[in-house]
Amino acid sequence: MGDAKKLLKSFKELMYKDVGSESESNELSVLLRLMTLSQIVFLVIMSIVLAYLNISVLCLSCIFSVGIMAAVLILTYEDRTVVGMYVYLIVNHILVTLFCLLTSWKYYSAPIIIVCIMLYCFNARVRMRTKVFYAAGEAAFTIILLILEQLLPMHTGPDRLSGIVIIIINIACVTTLATLEAYMYSLKYTRNEEKIIQYNRKLEEMVSTDALTGLWNRRAMSEQLSLLENGYRKHQKGFSVGILDIDFFKKVNDTYGHGMGDFVLKSLSAILKDTMHGIGSVARWGGEEFLLTFEDMRFEDAVEKMDQLRERISVSEFSFKDVNLHLTITGGIEDYTMADSIDAVITKADERLYAGKTGGRNRIVSSDQVPAQTV
């Protein structure tokens, strides 16, 4: 079992080996390798059947095609995938012509041409206009071949049972090749979709995230507040809104420079993000001001959580280069009720923040009565 897994892994690595040239498409190389290898298997089986039926011309054609297909497989590893693709297409067209004229149309008909069209269109370096012309040319080729098969009855045809065997082999071959192409098309489409999704997610993060702190910006938090408001109106899920501000932050910038100021903002944001995890959201509301939401909890608990946050920040040390700072914050908090709008709640919290600033700082104000200064 282990040896089989190793063998399968080695085979997969061989099939998916990357091309060395930047002008070559690795996806086309992988597809051509899988299709060529599959067709070699079916051509060997067909050669055995045709040898048994004593149809020598077609048997020799299949054997010769096996050698050509092996050469195509080698070309994909020599950074000559496009050349290999054209050789592959030519060989298949010769086989289609011989089978149709020497046996009958029904034994080797149009499906293999559809496979060739799909392979040609898989090449991203070919212009769409050229692909359309190629498909039209294949349609013309198929029609001409059908007319020749009717006008030039060169075939004798195998017996009924042998004919069924040939048809089964061809159907299995075409189905396998078409499945491989469909798989690679699907894989290519899925990868492109994933790239688009990742790109859109990155754009969304850029639009909703503050570049310096990595927290939500005002736009993202406004959307979150609208969701919370709707949740309260529909399901009575309570929440509170808090606003906090760094005390004397301008002095930090003026004394130690903006590098220290940026460091403080990023460090403080990390503390806020860690503290608010699982209990609400946090955003940089503007400058050194942050807005927090305490979700699905009583107002008294939200006030306690915000005060614990204030205490944690007050005992934290902010070290940048050779400077060590201790900072404090002041905040205001208000509970959301049906009688208020989000704007009114934010305004109330902001007014309480301002009251805390004018009343001595380093405190959380949760009512219209400003508490005594925290030491």
C-alpha cells in the first residue's frame, strides 16, 4: 500500500512538473501530458484489436501514432509544449481520416475533433479570433471527411462484434480525453475564481481597515453599528458604545516625535483588540480616539469591562527605542435603547468622554455625573 502511494505521488509530480520557460503555459503542458499518456494506452489497445482483426494499415497507423505521442510527451518537458500540441492535433486528424475512409464513419467520427478544438482553445496565448477560425476549420474538415466517406467507399468494415469493440474503445478514449480537458478547465476556472475572491477580500480589508493600527476604520465600524442596531430592533440584543481617547497624546508627539506616537497607537490597538476579542468590536474612530462596542451584555458589565481596559492600559509600559512611557486613557460609554439612534448614542458617549477630560482624565464616565479622578 505504501509503495503504491509513493508510485502515485511520483507519477503526479512527473505529470505536474513545471516548465522552465516563461513563454510556456504549465497548465497546457500538464493537460497535454495527461491526454497524450491516456491516448497512448488506448492506441496500444486499439493496435492489438486491429492486429487480431488483420486490419494491417490501421494497426500500423496506431503503432506509429504511439511513437509520435511519446515524442509529444517528451516535447512538453523540453519547453516546446506548443509544438507538441500541433503535432498531437495533426496525428489525431490523420487517424480520424484513416479510420473514417478505411472502416466507416461510425467507427471514428466527430467526437475526437471536439476534443481537438477544446485542446486548441485551452492555449491562452492564442487570440480568441484565431480560436474561432480554428473551430470553423474543424467543422469544414469534418464535413469534407463525411462527404468523402460517402463518395469514396474504400472501406470494407469489420464484422459486427469487432466493430462494436472498436466503437467502445474509441468512445472510452474520447470520453477520457474530454474529461481531462473538462477537469483542467474547471481547475483553471476555480483558481481564477479564488484569485478574484482573495483580491476582493484584500480590497475589502484595505477599505475597512485602518492602515496604521490594523483595526477597523470608521466606515467598517459604522456598518457594524447598523447591524447591531438592526439586531436590537429584531431580537432585542443589547449593546453599549464606548469612546476612549489617549490622555495628552499631543504631548507624546511633540516631545518624542511621530515615530513614538505611531508606536503608541499600534501598541494600544493591540491591547484593545486583545481585550475586546469575544465581547465586541473596536475601531480607530479618528486620531487617537477609538470606538468600542460591548455586545449582548448588560450596561453595568460593559462599564466594568471598559474600566478594566483603562486599568490595563494604565499599568502597561510603552517602550520605543530608549523611551519608556506610561499612558492613561479617558472614555465615555452609553447604552443603546430603542428611544435612541446610533448617532445619539455615539454623541452621548462622546459628551461623557469630554466630561471625563475636563474633569481630570484617566476615568470612564458612564453617567452624567463625572466620577472622581482615578489615581
